[in-house]
Amino acid sequence: MALAAFAVTWDPCSLIGGCIMLPWPLALGIQQYRGTFRRNAKAGHTSAISLFVIGGLGCLILVAFGAQLGLRGRHLWLRDLLPIGLGSMFAFLAGRANLQWARLLRTETSTPASSPQGMRFSLRELFLAVTLVAVIAALVTSFVKAIPPRFAEHVDVAQAPFGLPPEAKDVSYFQGYRGTIAYEFTIDEAGFRRWVESGIGSIEAKSANVSLEPIEGSHTISTYHALTSALPGPEKVTLTDGLYYGWSKEDRGVHAAFDRVRQRAYYFAHYH
């Protein structure tokens, strides 16, 4: 995932995220191998500490998110929090197993099988390393191919980033920096209502219980043209007949609108 993040060169957050994600799992994998197969007690203890830290961070995320839960928003959060909870539990269990293994190694009598092997590698280990590199290269290639381009106009919904209803047609979008994104697409009113009511935007927006409102007078929303000067078109569109949805907090916001006349939906989200 870290290596694939480097491919999204137009988003500095992706680049920074890749730099953050890469060192820790790489170091943990090396220490886990040394502790398990090289029978290195210190490496096993280091692996345990790293896994405990990962589990602890996961628990902090759960507590931070859980503190913001509302009674009506709980069902929207389950699918987001459950993987974090299961991942934290696995990290704690794996850390405990490594800690027990490290203690066992320390109590063993030194034998040729358990003595340090230095930096020597067997043919089996070299073969394993080459296999892992090949698997990682294949996964990175798969991730990169799955990343949609930064922008596209008048494409099928399958060619656009995630988050759109399956019945959307004639999709145009632009992905800005730091998670900012804007869409517009053709859909009927029933499909637009289902999409908004299913929960759009960030986790905070999903739990805010903001509902669709009819447009009275006029309503203006930014288009994907507002994120770039490379694509000609209006930066804002004003609707007089339709629906709108709006959520904002501090410097974050999720906005959507539906034009009944053109059967066109607009979406603009920013997180900074």
C-alpha cells in the first residue's frame, strides 16, 4: 500500500502517507522473521512491542471515534470501526505470542540451532526473499492499476473513484489535493435520494444526521471545474428546482445537489 501510494504523485498526502506506512511494517516484518526463524530473542521482543503499539493506536482510534457516536449514527459506524477493532485485537494477540516466544528463547540453553547466525542467508531464505519481492511487486502493480486518474469527463461509473451510486451515468470528476473531490453525474431523483440517505462523505458527515432539503429560490454549488484551470467550464452552478444536502464543520464540508430539470447531480467535498 505504501509503495502504491507513491504512484499518486499529484496528492502530497498520499506521498506523506506512503512514507509513514512503509518503515514500520517493513521493520516489523524483518524483526518478526529474525525472532521466529532465526530464534533471536531480542528481535521477538521488539516484534512484540511493535505489535502492542499498533494495537494501542487502534484502540485510541476506536475511543476517539466512539466518543463522537450518536445514537442514530451507530449503525453507520459499525462497518468502519469493526475492522479497526479486529485488527487491534489481532495485533495484541500476535504481540503476546511474540513476547512468550522471546521469553522462551531467553530460558533455553544455547545450542547450535539457537545460536546467532549473523548475516548469513541460506538458499531457502534467498528464494523466499525473491518470492516475497515478486508478490509485493504484483500487489503494487495491482494497486496502481486500480487507482483512477486524477480527472475524467463523461465516463462510466466504473471508471470513476469509489463512492458513487451504481446507476450513475455520464460521470465527470476531479480529485484535488488532500482528499478534496468533486463529481457531477446523471441520475434520477429516487437514485439521488437513496445515495445521499445511504451516507455520503466523511464519517463525521454520516453521523451528523443532516437530511435532504428542497431548494427554495436558488442554490449554488461548486463544480469540479473549481479545482482546476486545465478544464474549461463554470466553477459554480446555480439550481432553482431540486434538492440539496450540506454539512460543514470548521474547514471540512460535504455538499450535494440535484437538478430536477437536467436530472443532474453535483457533489463537492473538502477536508481542509
